[in-house]
Amino acid sequence: MRTRVLSGMRPTGSMHLGHYLGALKNWVRLQDEHECFFFVADWHALTTHYDEREIIGQSVYEMVIDWLAAGLDPERSTIFLQSRLPEHAELFTLLAMGTPLGWLERVPTYKDQMEKLKDRDLATYGFLGYPLLQAADILIYKATYVPVGEDQASHVELTREVARRFNHLYGRGAGFEDHVAAALEKLSKDDQRYYERQRKAFGETGSHEAWAKGEALVRRNAAAIAGWTDTETELLLGHLKGSGRSVLVEPQALHTEVLRLPGLDGAKMSKSYGNAILMRDDAETVTKKIRGMATDPARVRRTDPGDPAKCPVWDFHVAYSDEATKDWVVKGCKSAGIGCLDCKQPVIDAVVAQQKPWRERAAALMAEPKKVHWIVETGTERARTVARQTMKDVRAAMGLDY
């Protein structure tokens, strides 16, 4: 059974190269290794832009087209809309009942966004609670991994704390010890003793090694014993760490390789800054944009030597050029042997070549909008099956299944 990965993006419309290298490239690779769920976080868009409803619908499908053009395969990945699944909102509400207010206020991006978006009224419950909604998005699919950059790691840690608190509060239902004993009886005597040693070691020292050994034992038996259930796995893993049954799974942050591209002016690439290269820009537009990019300010004249480390174009070479080309750039720039337009041409060629299949796939999808809608609807129904089962487990754990 493959481990599950979950990630999402706010609907921003057409994607740019920063989106591709920062997230989509990894998503495409991960779908070959894991069971992947990727969702359009349209409710999250409302936490900061609740008064701009007109643009969300169009932005959703523009973004999904770029996901598909980049290589996401709806046969290997579940692509869905957050707002079509009220189960997300239900879990968010139930988690809110036991989540301390201070946990939300200390999320680093909360104060950061309050500072950066001073022109918007963010004194809302939705904005304060969006990290908890994000936690619900992850926990409802019992994801093992969440691919994130360093700036989002705190959100995954909050999600882990929320899951841990929920399992502590509600994981020990009636007959918990009896159910654990029954699950242990299915193990061999040697495995029972080994499990107990790791449980005691983890309880006494918090040893990560003991936890890993105990978890490996449980999962090995889960795969080998006929009739073994996911509930029994959750029971033994919860007992191993001294909590109740793991109704909600604590996810791990998956730190994948992330290449960050600057914008045309050297600042962060963003459509709102007007400095982005879109994934579907045509060759003429790409050429014009890159030829006009900011470079090392020390190179006022063609004969002035420069420093690639101070030039935004160098970040594109890091992402797109081979070692021989990068060596040529470094030597030529520092010696003034090449001009800035010479330096930019290999980048232009590489970006244009990369975009060609994207534009072709996107054009085919834009010619069949119903196909894109059907892909999203199919993925949403697939996600709904998982979300409903999790909510059934959550309601039962909380005593709401009467």
C-alpha cells in the first residue's frame, strides 16, 4: 500500500515558472511514488480575498489546466475542489472545539501576513483560523506526507499538534484496552514481547528509534496477517505512543527540492508584481521578457565585468542550464567576455523548449472545457469517499454517532 501525499494551492489563475519549479515539478514526480491528493484551496482564497468572489471561479480552472499541462495525471492523482467537500468544514468546526486559541495566534505566517497585507481587513475569524482549516484539509485524508517549503513547515507542525491533541482527547473510547489486547493477540509471542519493549522504551525516554521499531513491527504484521484492519493498526500505534487510537494521522513534512526563481526585476516572481513568466507564455513573449530582465548593476557597459551571484538571470541558469553552460556564464561574465544578452539566450532557449509541450496540452484542454470539469468532478467524488470515512471515524470517536 502506497503512502498518501496531500497538497493544495489557492486558485490564482494561470501559473508562472515559479509555481512550477516551487511545487508542480515535485507534484508530478510524487505521483509516481505515492497516492497523491491535490486540491484547489478555494475556501482559503476567501480568507484574504473574501470580497473578490468574481475572479475565483475562472481562476480555479485556469490553474487546473496548468496543473494538467505540467504533467499531473488524473489517473494517478486525485485532483479536486475543496469547496465541494463540506466534510472539510465539518472537521474544521469539530477541531476548533478543542484547539487552543494561542496555537493559532503563534503561527509565524499569521503576523507576517497581517504586516504584508495591511491594505486588507484581516481581523476576521476566517483569517485567524485558516491554519486550522489547513490542518483539517490534511487530516481528513490521513495523509502521511505534506510537501512543503521551509516557510510552510510550521503549518505541518500545527497539524501534527492538532492530531495529537484530538487523539489524546478522543482516542480512548470504551473498551480501548480490550481492543488493544485483542489486536496484540494476533501477533506472535515474540512480536508481542518486542512491541512491549519498544512501547516501554518510548514511554520512558521518548526514543525516536524505539517508536520507529515499534511502528515497523505493527505495519509489517498489518501487511502479513489476513483480516487485519486499519483500526487495529491505529490502535497499536496509539498504544505504542501512550495515547489512544490514532483516529487522525500525524503527517510528516516532506521537504522536496525547491528551486526559487526571482521575477524579471529580481524581486519575488508574482503576477501581481507584473514580473512573472507564465507557464503558457508564447516564445515571442518569453524572449522579450527575459531579454529585458534586470542584471548585475555593476555591468553598466558591455566591457564591464560582472558577478553572476548578483544577477537574477543566474538563478535561471541554476534551474535550466547544464554545468558546461554555467561554467561558460561564470567565466564570460566575470571577464566581460560575454554580454548580458549572450548570457540570457541559453535561458530563453531552455524555457521556450520546456513550455512547448505545456502549451500544446493546455490548448487541447481549453478546446474541451467539459473534459477539465469532468476531471475535477471525478477527483472530487474520489476524495469524498475518503473524507466521508474519516468523518465517520471522527464522529464515532467524539460520541456524535447517535
